[in-house]
Amino acid sequence: MYQIRIIEILEEPEILAAPGEQSDSEHLVVQMWASLVAVLMLGYYVWGISRDSRHKRNATGAKRAHYRKKRKFELGRQAANTKIGAKRIHAVRVRGGSTKFRALRLDSGNFAWGSEHATRKCRIIAVKYNSTNNELVRTNTLVKGCIVEIDATPFRQWFESHYALPLGRRGKKPHEGHEEGLNKPRSNHVERKVAERKEGFKVEQALDDQFVTGRVLARVTSRPGQAGRCDGYILEGKELDFYSRKIRSKGKH
């Protein structure tokens, strides 16, 4: 009832004005004071995010008595809802004097290619799958455990430099400036090392198909809303097959 009355005052502050004729300046002052009172009252009745159980009912359904005020250690904070965009990170002072880093927007992260023991900074393109909530996929929200699509160029450049083999080319010629990794001059010692690496080596077909498109699937393992970073690893093997099926089935519906 109080909240409905407050909203009426906000929409029509003349409710608090005294009857009779008023000048424009007096009317403006009345409006300002009415708005201030309404905002203060609304702030009193609107709750913040609280993680305590004292404001909840008992298991039997009975209301609990208010035996103390809220405490700082019972507070909750808004979700970060990290989006894809130019990097924006806020530092948050938390209990114990520590600092958390709330990432509001991120556009890149460090991703590992586990089987090759290689890590590169890659651009995040889109969120492709989230096991908990499809809304987080639609809004491109970065959270721990989500499956994202990242730019494969840094890994391709590293691979071609490390193995002197083309990756994801399928008959395409390298662009100008991108063939150094394949054709750069090497000493005899390095040539022997590269030859040993090539021997019996092969990238799995599903991963090679992704490199052809220039994008690979990766899983986020960091917590963007807590650490301010979006790091993870490239999907391979059975895990890649599993999430590829999930993404395909989601696209059909």
C-alpha cells in the first residue's frame, strides 16, 4: 500500500501541494520537496540484496521475529553479467580488506591448447553454449564454465612456426605476411628439432575443421565477475564432440 502511494506521489507531486493559487516558483519548490520525500520513503521500503535467513519464514511457515538489524557480512551484491566489449573492470573492496575485480566487459583472454602445452591471448567472439541458462547465450554473458568461440589466428601462427606445417589451410595460400612461420630461415639444429616434432604428428580432424573456419571452441575456467579475467582452454577430443553435439541440437530448436 505504501509503495503504491509513493509511486502516485512521484508521478503527481501536486498531491502534496496546498490548495489555492501558487506561483511557478512556489510550485517548483513543492515539486522538488515532494519528489525528495517520495524517493527517501521509497528507499526505506525497497530492500537490498540480503543473504541472511532471518527475513525468511521458518520451515513451519511462521514469520521470524526481528531481533536485530541487518549486518554487513550478510549482504549480497549484483551479478557482474560480464558482456563482450572493450575491457572495463571495477575494483570492489570486500570483507577482510581484500579486493575483487568485477569485469563488466571483456573482449579477450588467455586460452590454453592443452595437448600442445601452448597458451595464447585470443579475442573472444561469441558465447555459444551455457549448460545452465540459454538467456546467457542470447545476451553473450561471460561466466565460468560457458563455451565461447575464440579467434584461432594466434594458435595457427604459433603452430606453423613450431611445426613448420600448415594448419587449417585446405589448399588455401597463406596471406601476405602470414607465411613467415612456414618459410622462415632456420639453422640446421632447429631444422632437426622441427623434423622430430613433425614425425608422426597429426592434429585431430574435428579441431582441424575448426581452424579452417578461423574460430575454435573453448571453455572458460576463470570467474570474470570475481577475478576480472576470462581465461580457459581449447576443447579437444570427447569434450569437443560432446559440446559440438549440444550446440548443433540447440541450433535446431
